[in-house]
Amino acid sequence: MALKEVSNALRKTVVVDLVSVLGISLVSMVIRALSAAYPLSINGFDSWYLFYNALLIAQAHGNWYAVPPDVHSWFPSGFFIELGDTIGLPFISALLALPFYSTYGPNAVYTVVLFLDLALAGLGVVATYLAVEGLTKSKVGAIVASLIIAVSPALTYKNLIGGLPKTSWGGVFVLFSIYLLNLAIERKKPWYGALASVPLFLAEVSWGGYTYIDISLLAAAFLLILLNRNDEVTAKSFTLMGVFTGFLTSFAPNNIGFLSGAAHGLSMVLISLLLFLDIYLKKVIPKERVMSKSLILSSLILFIFVLAMDGLSVLGKTPIPSRYYAIVDPFFQFTVPIDRTVAEYIPQSITSMLVDFGVAIFLSIIGMYYFIKEGNLAGMWLLVLGVASIYGTSEQPYLFNYTAYMVAPLAGAGVYYVVSRLRQSNVRVAPILLLVVVGVSLVADAGSAIVASNTPNAIITSASPYPIPNYAWVTTLDWLRYDTPSHAFVLSWWDYGYWIEVLGNKTVIDENNTLNGTQIRLMAEIFLNNETYAAYVLEHDFHVYPYGSQNYTIPTYIVAYDAVTVYRGEGFLGYPTNLGGQFLGYTSSLGDIGKAMGAMTVIAGYPVQDYVNITLLNQTETQIATEFQSNPTLAQQLVGLVSNSFPFAWTHRAYQSLIVNMFVEGLQVQGYPVVAPFSGGITSTGVNLGSPLPQVRMEYFQPVQISMAPLYGNGQYEVYVMVVVYQFVQPGTVIQVS
């Protein structure tokens, strides 16, 4: 009778757990699905390339060895996708689409990719719950961790419908591995370690974190030995996980990270050997000297690690890729131009971390303490991953949607530890208050997540910061795809490389993976110099020749985009710095002009003062402050508007640049006189908007496609997103544009 009652109680508990997890998963999925209220598309930039790779694999009938090279990227060399960390998630997407591919073709892959993020939203909750409940045996901690994942603002921006966030998938697969490894250790069934190798293999091929995973496991083993918690079951469980993971990854056709698949497998075996060596030394060394054994092995691990890094350096190999070395040594970031200019690589403030992770960031610290006190190898691994990811995200924010999956389970463990200690002390009110505080924080996080999710994808907004559908980029990409020759070569800033390659189906000079710094620098130089210099670079560096030349073989186009404002029949580059208010003639950039006066000058190695007239900017601000000194509040507002027009305070060299002339001519050929920025002024008697620029007609580049789509209008002026396409032509040659 007693056994029956226990069995019924357990059955009810399982049902309650199942309902709770499914309910939280549903909340998570609904939040990420809010973007479906807008036109559906692949989200962001990198996701388009993953989708493209999924198409290639599906066309190869799921055979990832038969995927053709990507000939559209990094003209003229192309790029084999097998050499990058982009094959795993497309491979999974393609396999899921294969049963429907013969009937629906690419649409089957597109549909799977669109809605795979909803599966991620649910699986992330499940993985977090299992990992925390398994490590702490606390349902409260597990539910709190799951709720953190469900409402996390960090899991919105890149994790909306069509996002394909490979870092998030890597985090979820790692949590499943932690759960299974812990199961193997606690149940003393090492063969569960073999099961843990499957999600770990998926994490590695979908995310590409071989090196990171190897080092984190080495650090976890180091802590386990140092704290004298290693045992034979742990060593066997890890060995099976490591060996089978190395075996599975050996079948992957790509080389991920700076270590090869073989080196990855060997590093896993090395960690296993260290764990078994620790057990052997326990048996042969007297108990009173156990601590000295731990210190000896820990020193050995550090020695091997340092020796390996030094050895790679001597062999001319980069021990740590520059992007990741910038995390370890933030000062190194300033020596890598691309790292200094990409927002995702720039260290973020504590307040930004709080916005992304909320109260979980503090609770995770308590969770770390708990695992130091009581954690087995699985717990130590989560601890190491959490510390590394929080620090890494503080240095390079692009990791935020992976870090959320490490912070949440640590926070859940932290809640469990605090609540259990308070209960042991017979304090009854404090645990309830803690859970109330966490609940209020989660409600705030849910509000932020809902707002961030209720937005269209970047291609739908033409990459503007405003959640307003705009089809300037879609129109341009359609034109490139259907109205240009299939062998055309397209130049643009690297941000739009994947869009042009995938949607435009054209070969590009650069793309979002930023692998070729040389070509990104050349693109910056092309934009920042005059058209004659641009023509020289195209002919001598890329061996492409203008249309109309006797050497012409490849149609070559240059694409750029920004906002423009039309007021009383005149054109102004940029959008008003006081968007929505009275038009004062001062504008700012949301596209390539702003990038030209910032990121491009850094990457090209040009002083920004060569392009932005700092003296003119300061004089204008001083004049306004003096003019309106009787009204300090108004003066401060106006000075702020002028300051935000920084990208348009041009020098003579900026006026001669290709990027500026592309936009000026692009407006002029549509019949709009273009007003020179900073040629007018604001006084107490009125606003002088400025004088028009002289007519621009470039010789080597002719506008062949201009897309202007309304972004904002208030009855006084209209703001458009403008995407311009110019063709490289022989001077004197005129292309008939249909």
C-alpha cells in the first residue's frame, strides 16, 4: 500500500513538472513569435547565409560532403563552406526539410528555417529545467531558471522567427550534455556519457566552439582535481563522452576553430588521462598527502596548456584567433580595426548587461559559489562556462544570446542555494520575499522581451532602427537578382554582403563573416576616395574593367544606402536629428555615410579629421550657444541637434569621396536639388537651410537603380530610405536604364 502511494505521488509530480515545463515553453515560444505579426523573412544578416548553406545541403540531398563551394563570396576567390563553422545548423535544417523538399523545393527549407527558432525557444526551456533540476534536485530552482530563459530580453534580438542563432543552439545543446553527464555521474552509469556526446557533437558542429569547449572542460577537470572530487565513475563518464564526441566530430567535413578535429579529439583524451591519473595517484599516495597530489596535477595541467600555446606560437600558428584574443586581452582590440568598429565586438557597460540579463546576473554569482562548494564535473563545467561567457559578453556583446543559457541555470542554482539555506535557518519569510523579488524582475524582463520581439526583421525595415516596414532594400535586391547578369560582381560595405549574395544571387567583394580584412579595407578606400581612385582599385586589384572598355568582361556594380529627407522640393542627405519636430536642416545618418565617417576611416587607416570638419562643427555649436544664451535649455537642445549631425560636417576631401557623390548624384538625377550640409544656420530670427550643391555627374560610375521607400512623414517633410546602385562604366559611355 505504501509503495502504491509513493508511486502515485511520483506520477503526480511528473505530471506537474511536465505541465509546468510545457507552459513555460509555450510562453517562451509565444514571445519569440510576436515578430510573425509582420511580413515573415529570415531575420538579421548572418542567418541569410546559414539559410543559403541549408539550401545547398538540401540540393545535395543532405550529403554534407557533396556541398559545392560558395563561389559568390569574397570575389574572386570564393569560399568553401566546409572550412567555416556554418555547416551544422544548416545541416540540421536541411535534414528536417528533406522529406518535403521533393514537393516544395527551396520553400521547404525556408519554412523550416523560419520556424526553427520556435523549437529553440521551447527546447531552451526544457534543457535549462533538466540541467538545473538534475544538478540541484530543486524544482523551484529549475522553474526559476526556465522562466529566466522564457522571458529573457537577451533571447529576442537574434532569436526571433527566422533567426537561426547558432550560438544559442550551441548553448542549448551544451545544457543537454551537462544534464546527461550529470546523470551518468549521479546514477553511476558511465554509458550515459556516451549519450551526452550526441548533443555535444551537435553543439560543436552547429556553433563551432571546439576550442572553447575543450578549454572549458580542461578548466572544469582542473577544478575537480583541485577540490579532490574526482572519482572513477566521473572519469569513465567523461571518457565515454569525450571519445564518442571526438569520433562523431571526425565525420564532420569542416575544420572548426583554430584546432583541427583530430586535435579536438586528442584534447578530450588528454583530459580523460588526467582524470584517470588523478585516480591512480589517489591510490598510491598516502591520504595525508592527497592535497599535494591535487596541486601537482593542477600544475601539470597548467604546464601542458602553456606548453601547447607556446608550441603553436613557435610553429607560426595563432594560438587564439584575433577575435577571441580580444576577449582575453581587451587592449588587443585596438590593434584590430574591424574589432574597433563593429558594435558587437565593443565592450559593453554594466547597465547593458543588466538590461540583457536582469537580476539573473547577480543570482548566477551565488550559483557559481554553490557549484564550487558541491558541484561534480558537470556542475564545474557549467560554472566555468558561466564565468567565461559573462566575461566574454562584457567584452564582446555578440555572445549575449549564448550567455543567457549559461546565466539562467546558474541563477536557478543560486535561488535553490539561498532558499535552502534560509529554510535550514528556519527563516520562513525571506525565501518568499526572494521569490517575489525574482518574480517582479522576471515580469520586467518579460515586458522588455515582448517589446524587443514585437518588431519586423531587419530586411523588412531596410536595416533602419525604426520598426517600420520599408522595402527599399528588398526592391534593390530583387533588381540585382533579376535585372543584372548572373556573373555580375557587386561591391558594398560588408554589412550587406550576405543579403546581396543570397537574395541578390550575386558575387560580392565582402560579407558579414569579415574573414578577409584586406578586401574590407579596399572597400573602405574605394568609398572614401574619389571615383578615379575607385576605378584604379577595381582595375588593378580586382582586374575588372568598366562597361564600354575593350577589356570589359564582368559587369560591376556598387551599392550604398542611407536615409534622405525631402523638404519643400529640396533634398537633404540623412534624416532630421529632431525627427518629428520642425525641420532645421541638420541631419544624421542611419547608413553608409555615418559608417564612412566612422568605421571606414578607422579600417582604411585615414584620420577622421580628413573627412569631418571638427572646427566647423565646434564653431556652429558655439555660434548657436551664443545666439540663444538667454534660453539655456533651448540652446542645449539645438547644440545637441548639431552635434548629432557629426557625419555631415564634411571637409573638401569628403565632398570628393565616392560615397558622398553617389548619394548627391542619386538625388539630383531624380530632380531634387541637394542642399550642402552645414551651409545654413540657426539664429534667433529664423532658420537658413543652406544652399544647393553644384551638379554632380561622375564619369566612371553611372546610377542604374535607385530605390526610395518612405520611412517617415509629418506633412512638412518626408524621410526616405534610399538604396543606390551604380555601374562601373568607361567615361563617355552611357547605359540605357529601363
